[in-house]
Amino acid sequence: MSRPSLIPRFALQPAARLHAAMSAAMLAALLAGCVTQPVPPAAPAAEPPQAQPAPPKPKPLVIGHRGASALRPEHTLAAYSKAIEDGADLIEPDLVVTRDGVLVARHENEIGGTTNVSTLPQFADRKRIKVIDGERLEGWFTEDFTLAELKTLRARERIPKLRPANTQYDDKFEIPTLAEIIELAANASRRSGRTIGLYIETKHSSYFRGIGLPIEEKLVEALRANAHTRRAPVYLQSFETANLRALRQRIGKSMPNVKLVQLIGNATKAPADWRLAGDTRRYADMITPLGLREVATYADGIGPERTHVVPRDSAGALGTPTALVRDAHAAGLVVHPYTLRPENAFLPKSLRGPGGDAARHPAGMIREARALIDAGVDGFFTDDPALGRRAVDAP
């Protein structure tokens, strides 16, 4: 009798099992394809770049005109120290020359009105009559004195009738040299932790060059020789033009901290070097858009008389600002007008206070300074830097 089979009849053969497995896999894949896959969340839309706020405009510079000359006799170390103490960003010495070629600070080379020289018998025979930049002057002149002789003189208040309080300092201070002024600014910078700059005017450049005592070469030499003036802000200014062009060529790009400024006087007058060259143009030609573009070829800024920026109206009050600041800025020039003073004699009529010409009216000067600031100036000269600082720092 034969044995019965050990494999059940329903058991699948190997080929059949393989076919079944493949069918199941295909069915699973089909079903999977019919199922909607979850959509990943969309990435958030990129936000447009935010416009960066413009950096705040620097505050206008407060320039101590001849120091704090409303409070101390001008162009003395005491006046410059007071200006720094009162918040000036820069101090302004005017430079003239001694007979032995030393640069010293005086508003003019005629020193009869700003020193005690007229009272000293040993210098009586130094009195002269000279013609300087077309003006006949009588007095004593720095170019006729050596530095040692000038150091025996003492400074006096230039306008005692308007600044009688300053006469208490008469005959107390020497005539300072440029080197002494630079040293003062450097020491004050170290003590205060803020950098005190210099805003230097070359006086009567053509005249001094004509008598063999040029200012500019000695000035550049002095600036390069001192660590403070190699890095601190330094402005060199003049009412003439040829010396500024020469300074531009001499300095070039070697001292980027040194800027040149064309001073601009009364519109009907002209630079001394233009007159000497027979040029018939006036300062009025310099403040036109074309004239400003010419200035920009050799200077970094202008120093106009302040009424070129905010004129006086027919009643002597502050008028509507001119286009000068806008035009100068369009030419790439900064604008530093001169000179704000607190005495009634110098204020617009509408800003004067009670009292006579010599009466101080600080609020009036601050209001005039604010008018210049509102007109867009980049700085201003003032005889009273404390008041200038109040105007600049006002909210």
C-alpha cells in the first residue's frame, strides 16, 4: 500500500508563493499612491529688508573765536583756555609773524590796540606808517619785533568800551606763539578726554610773503612736527585765495585731518590777492553756485560773514535764510559762518536786550545761533563758546 503525501493539498507551490507576494506588494504600492501625502508647511515669506535709519547729523561745531574773547582779552592763552573750558570744539588763533620768523597770535600785525606797546618808551621809535592790503595804518607791527621783544609786551582788551569787564585782565598775559597754543590744546585734550581742534587763520598772507616772511611754509612745518596736530581736527582759513591753493598743493593728501576754508567777507569787497592781481571780482562772485564750485577745487569749506546765511531785514531783524548753505553743500563744502557775539552792539535789533551797546544779552545770541543752525550750518564762530554750546545742545 502506498504512503499518503505529507504536503497538504492546499499548500502552494514555490512559484505560486512568489506570485502572491509580488501581487501583494503591487497592491500596497497602488494603495499608497492613492493616499494624499501631507504637504510640508510653506517657509515663511522673506521680509523685505528694513531701511536703515540715517545716521544722526553731527552737531554743529562750536569754534572759540580768538578764544573766549567776550570774557578774556583775545588771542591769549587765558582766552583759549576759557573757550575750551566753556565747551568749544576748536579754538581759533589768527597768525602773524615776528621779525625773526616766529608765528604768533594777534588779530592784526598792528598791535598798538591789543598790547601795552604804546606805553613802553623803549619801543617808541618802532612806530610806523604802513600800507597793508591797500589800507594805510599807523602803529606798531609784529614784523618789526623779535619774539623776545614781543614777549616783553602784555595783551590788552581790543574793544574796552564794549567789553569793560575784560580790562581787569589788561597787562597780565603774554602774546602766545603757535607752538604754545598747540601745546595748550594738546594738554587740554589729555585732561578732558575730548580732542580739541585748531581753526587757524593766516593773516595778510600776500603782505607777509612780499616782505620775505611767508606764513604758510612755517605753518605746515609746525603742524607736521606736532603729534597733536597730526591727528586732531585742524582747519586753515584765509580771506585770500592764492595761499589756500598753495596750501592744498603743499599738503595734498598727506594730512587728512587738515581742512581748508575760504573766508568770505562783505559782498562788495574782494580778496587782497585778487586786487593785487587786477582781478575785478568780489566776494559776491564767490558765493554764487559757480563761484562755490570753483572754491571747492581747492577748499573744503567756506567761512562766510553770518549775514550771508541769515540776512537782516529792513528793520534790522533776522530775515529769511539765503540759498548759500544749500548751494555750498551741493558743491561739497561745509559752512562755518562768523561771528556770534552776545553784546547788544552786535545783535540783530530784534534780539537785543535792555541797556546800551555794551550790555550782554545771552538769550539774543543763542536765538541768533539757533537761526543759523536751523539754516543748516555745520558750525559757527563765537566770542562766547559757553552760549554757543547751549545753542548747539538745546533739544
